[in-house]
Amino acid sequence: MSTVQNEESASLVEIELPDCTASNAAAVFAVLRSAFPRSPQLGDGRERDGGDGGEKRRFWVGTVDVSTHGEVDCALELKEPTEADISGSPDSVRQVQETLSGYYDVTAEPRVSGDQEVEVRLRLTQR
């Protein structure tokens, strides 16, 4: 793998929003799209019945590219606490976590850690 490919992959963070409503996923992804405008893919949801007659829950996945930063011009409110699993290089994961911490209360629980990649579960709640 070339140095350029290594640098590009080091700037990518995978994000998963398990068991999440469309409105909460839209809120999280809006902040990330605004903060990291070169993100290649955010917001692929697979439907899962929420069981309560309300908004259907889905498993949302995306990729955030932290190599460029934009100004966050939209911060939508979360209607309920939301979990996000993020993984990537330690510095890139930290950048995504700090960005989300600017708009939501964030509690982090490290899941898997190595010298090249970390995985963290975030619990996001509206301030």
C-alpha cells in the first residue's frame, strides 16, 4: 500500500448507529457531514421494526473522512439517547468524538484498542 493510500485510510472513520430512528440518524449525520464535508458516505439505513408503533428503527452505517474540516452550520436535536460505534485510527476517532461532543453530551466506552485502530461506543444525548 502506498503512503498516500495509508494516509487516506487513516483519515477514514467507520460509524454505525445500531437500533436508531431516522430522525436521530439524520441529526448525527448532519453534524458529521457539515464538520467533515469530504465524507464519502453517510446514512445507509436498513429497516428494523421499532415495535412501539412509532418511528421505525434502522441500523445506519457511514464513513467519515476527517481530512478536511468545515464549519458546522446545522445541529439537529436528538429525540432520544443514541448509541454510535466508531472505529478507525486513534487520531481520526478522537476528531469525530470531539466534533460530536461539541453538539451533544457524549459518554465514551472504549471497545477495542490497538496501535493502528480503535473502536469506541459513544452514547449521545441532547444537552
